[in-house]
Amino acid sequence: MSKTLENKNILLVISGGIAAYKSLELIRLIRKSGGNVRCILTSGGAQFITPLSVSSLSENETYTDLFSLKDETEMGHIRLSREADLIVVAPASANMMAKLSNGIADDLASTALLAANKQILLAPAMNHEMWNNAATQDNLEKLKSRGFKFVGPVEGDMACNEFGMGRMAEPEEILRSIFSFFFEQPLSGKTAIVTSGPTLEPIDPVRFIGNRSSGKQGHAIAQALLESGASVTLISGPVNEKPPAGVKLIEIETANEMLAAVEKSLPADIFIGAAAVSDWSPAPSAQKIKKQPGKPAPAINLRENPDILKTVANHKKRPALVVGFAAETENLLENAKSKLKSKNCDWIIANNVSENLFGGDENQVYLVTSTSTDEWKKQGKRAVAQKLAAKIGEHFINVRKFKEAAE
């Protein structure tokens, strides 16, 4: 995250459920982001994780018992909620949601939550049948009407070997929701498509033409846009990078597959073509090409791949902002400006790949528009992505202000 949670106090309530183990990672992420976290561990939550592990990560006392004289003397349940800037319940079990919905206060967690005068963020986690039960859905609507906020649940495999809606949101996604509470998200309500990684064009069933793109920059951009509030579709070639939690991931191999996925994902407000798309592809052989002694290597006939950036920039569903990448080895700015014009896109991110090698953790780029060229110093790809997301946020804010002034 570009911002930090320094001086932010978060009360984390950990209720019962196998997803309680994820709360340990959430504590680590909050602390890493500079936040202070105090924890209430319910008796159900303590069946899955220990107070010692919670305290070790939070570096604070873990509270468990409503009638603990020591706890109430040192930090009463009223103060626990009063001194928090935000209260997070993760996991929020069906039982905890029912208690909150009906005003039940029969343990420390439910008592502190009932006494709270701060925003409460719930991360539900339960079996999919429990989540879809009419009683749970009634409680959900009741809590929403009272101002409770929710992150998740999501669809996925359950610990009970079933599949459906009810998995707790990943800790990274919950952390983003925490950040969105404290900080403005300039891209809230916007949709974005980001392409990332290489394309692999088959020569035969076992060989392909590809490149060394790692997907680090494209994946970092998807993460930064998520943190700015956008809903992101990430269309990626084969990479080792883990996709950010919360994106819609579409995995492809070839340029034609990437174009089809992009067009299917339109319309969108933002398109960022960070993928290193192969310009050419061979006509693949149906069988493995064999080496034949005494005969020359077979010729590989190449055909031009579709121009994804140009297609999107001239599409009938063209996004409001189209950003392309120019990976060059010479005449960087000249080629970037030419690409900006020929593709009809709005911005170009230009970088010299002979200096900024594929797979590295840093990048030095230029932001090229029709009116300006800004040099961004060499920095981590995460920082480049955050700066780009900030620029995109500023762009849409300025567009909105212009429209308001015109009205």
C-alpha cells in the first residue's frame, strides 16, 4: 500500500470457524502497514488458533473473557471498542452475525460489538448452505440496513469438501477494505482491464515462440488499481506471479486468446496493455517437428498477430482511458510518441528493455501523452504501478470536475 495505517487503531474480533487461521495473516498485514491492532478471540475462534499466536503477531494482549477481572481492569470491553478507529470481525461466523442482528451480548466479543460506536466491517465465513439460509440472508440485510459494512464472502472450496459461496475473503482483500475506510479511493466505481505477462505462440505441440516477460509490472498495476477502488479484470499469459486477491483473473496463452478475452471483458473505463504480446506467430504443426539428419532446419513461416492495443483504442466499446506500453531497445521516446499516435491510445508507458530487463524488480519509465513527457526515476515496479494508479485517479477527478463546471 502506498499509504500506511500509522496511528490507526483497529479492533479485530476473531469468531469461530476454520477461517480463523487467516486472521493471523490479517494481523501481520495490518502491523506491516503500520497499524495498531487489538484482538478479541471468541471461545469458538480459540478452537482453531491460540491467544498466544494472536498476541505474538499483534504485540498486544489478546482478550477472551467478558468476566476476566484482570482484563476488565486493564482494558474494559467498552474501552476496547471506544479506542478503536475501526472494528473488523474476521471471520464473522453465522452465529456472530445472528448475535449482532438480534442484539445478543453473551460474551466479550458480542458485548464489545453491541457497545461499539465505530464502523464495523464484517468478513463472513461459513458453509455455503449456512450462507444461503434465509435466516442468514435476513440477518445480512438487517445488518446492512444498520450501517454494517461487508467484505466477501467469496465462492470457493470449503473445509468440509463442499464448494460454494461462503469462503472468507483473503486477508489482502480485507486489508484493502480497511484502507478504503480510512482513505479516499479515486477509482471507486470504475472498471479496469489489465493485460500482463507474455503470450506463447505454438510452433508445434511442444515448442513455442515467447518472451521473457515476468508479469511483475502488469500484476503490480492490477494490484494498485484495486487499492484505488477499481474493479479489475486481469488477463495474463503464463507467469509465476500470484494474481492479486480480488481481481477477476483470465489466463490465456496466445495473442488471439488475449484479444478474445479483452473484447469479452469490454466495456470498461480503463484499459492498460502491460502484456508483452508477440507481434508474430507461426502456423503451428499438428505434430512435433522432427530433426532430420543431413537436412536443413525447417523454415518457420510467421504471420502477424492482432494488434490488441490498436483494436481496443478504436473499439466501439472503447474505454475512456487507454494506456499502452512501449518496450524498446532504441529511439525510446521517438518510438513511444509514434506508437501513441498510430495506435490512437491516450497514454504510453515507455521503457528501455535493454536497461530494464524483463523479470527485474525495478523499472525506469516515461509517461508519454499527446501534450507531455514525464520521466519517472528508476524505482520498484510496485512504486511505478502506484504512481500510475494515482495519475489515473487524478485524470478521472479532473474529468469529473470539467464536466461539473460545464454543467
